Amino acid sequence: MLLIPKSAGRLVRRPLCCLVVSFFLLQCPGQDREDPDGISRQAAKNALTLLGSRESSIAQKRSALQSLVAQRQRDLGPELGVLFNKLPLRADVVRAYGVLGITDGASFILDRYADQPNEIKRTMIETLATRKEYARELTAAIGRGDVPREDIPSYIARSLRDVLGETFVDAYGQI
């Protein structure tokens, strides 16, 4: 513990590590204050490298994907398309589109909807219902017949009706 002067002649006790961090921040004024040593940026680069590596396991890729999604890495879009082709990661990829709100995410999901197993279809429907712009595209797909009415669980249908109103009811029918 060190005694560090504070305003008005008062002394405050601070651990030595606080002093070292403060000194570092003062010595590196150009550094990002929220990420002073670039750890988050470096972690994101490492995670992206893991996602693209053929040697990394599915568990490592899943962990890297979850990390990048938690950091809201919007430049992840192109990697998601590649990862979607790996069946064990498919549900994680679909959820990532929902969390990140990637502009063409709904069309990406809907273009691949018909060929998916039921478990993935359910994840796709749940994801498309999480964002209003995705929900609009889902509603249009229901109206066109691309997504069968029977694939929409009743709890999601009620939610979409509450969010989109008559637009959803016109495409889906009465709940």
C-alpha cells in the first residue's frame, strides 16, 4: 500500500498495482482508454484466426464465435457464411446473425431455410423473430409460402402479431 496525495492535502491509500496502471496510462496518452493495451483487439484477431483455421476444433471455433459475438464484432459477417456450412456450428451461426443484426442476415437465413433439419429451422425462426426487420422478412416469406405456417410455433406467432400487427395476420392468418 502506498499513500497517494489527493486534493486538499488528504492522503489516500492505494495498492501499488493502481499506481502502476495509472503511470502506464499517463505514459501512453495515445492509447485507447477503454482498452489501453489492445487486449480486446488482439483477442478479436486471435478469435478470427481460430475461426478460419482448419486445425482448430469445433469447440474452439464455437468458443471463438461466442467471444466475437459478445464483443459485437460486426465485421464477422463473411466468416458466418463460411461457418454456416459446418453443421455443428450452424445454430450458433444463426444466433450470431440475430445478436449482431447483420443487414442481410434475414435473407441469408431464409435462403437456406428449406434444406435444414427441424432443430435448425426452429433456431432460424426464433432468430428471425428477435429483430423487427428480420421479422418483416420472415412475414414476407410466410406470405410467399417459403416458410410454412406450421413451422411457426404459436408463442412466436403471438409475438410477431403483437410486433407487426395486421401485416403479420395478413400473411399468417388468424392465430
